[in-house]
Amino acid sequence: MLQEIPTHTPSLREPRPCVLETGRLTLRKPALADVNAIARLANDRRVAEMTRRLPHPYTRDDAARFVTSLGQDHETVFLIEADFEPVGMVGVDWRDRDAPELGYWLGVAHWGNGYATEAARAVIDFTFEEHAIGQMVSAARVVNPASRNVLEKCGFQWTGVELHRMEAIGSSTPVDCFRLTRGVWSSLKSWGKTRRSR
């Protein structure tokens, strides 16, 4: 098949997908080719019940709708890969520009390897370095100590408990809320280097 020739030359100012590389992981924008892997990883009640917006069951159509919706400016999303295999997602919700929210999830087979902390730190660094924000927020269900651990290892500080609606369970549930300020992030930034390419 012949490659289509673009009708215009992209300017240097047009955004290109950013790829983040950590010691073990590659974080990149999800593509339609990833739909099956995303659906397979997300279609597990144990994953969905710990996230705010994942429905359960999670189908290939759900994954396709999600991937095609990317590019809107209210979300920055990365697919997490370990050894070229998708293992989960991490991203930042920008609906509150003054306090963007970090979110992440991993397929069950990849829990307990430290991937969530490694991916979260890379995205935190990227967000503070690329945007003039004073803080980030995040939350974890009170019944999810592993996720709270990730946030604490990334420097987030507990701010209280709120009720958040969870799509998969169809109701609201208590979550621990956390905040990471730019000052705390700056003091912790020695946690590792992330390589970035465009």
C-alpha cells in the first residue's frame, strides 16, 4: 500500500505525541492498534472497581471510543508498556486547570511490580515541567491501600476523604484525596530520570 502524501507540511508548533521512557517502561499515546490490549486489561472487575470512570464490563467498543476521543485538551493520556507489552494506563485530567488530577490503572497480572509508581512519577515530572501549575491532585478508594501507597511514594499528601461516584459499581464510595504541590515535587525530583522524545 502506498503511503499517503500529506497535503500540507506540519509546522514546528503543531503538537506531536510525546513518548516518555523510564528505566523499565515506555509511556506513549494509545492508538487504535492498542484497542484489543486495552479492552483485555480493563475488562476485569478488580481493575474497574478501583477507578472512577471505567465501566464493567469493558468492551472493545469502549476501548475504541476512548482511543478515538483522545486529543481533546481536557486529558493527557499515556499507554504504559513494559517490554513492548501494554500493562495499563496513566494520565492527567485537566478539567480543573488549577489542580489537574493524576489517574492510573494496571492490568491485574501487572500489579505488585512497581509499574504504577514508575509511570506516575514520569507523568508527574512531565506535567510539572511542561505546565505552570502549582499542584496536582489524585484520589484512591479507601479500600485500595496499594494505590494510596503509589501516591504517597510520589510525594502526594493526604487531604481528607470524599465520596466519588464509581462507574463500575454504579454508586458513590469513600476515597482518600491527595495533593502534590510543586514545592514538594521539586524536593523529591531526584527519584529518577525520564527520557522524553517527540
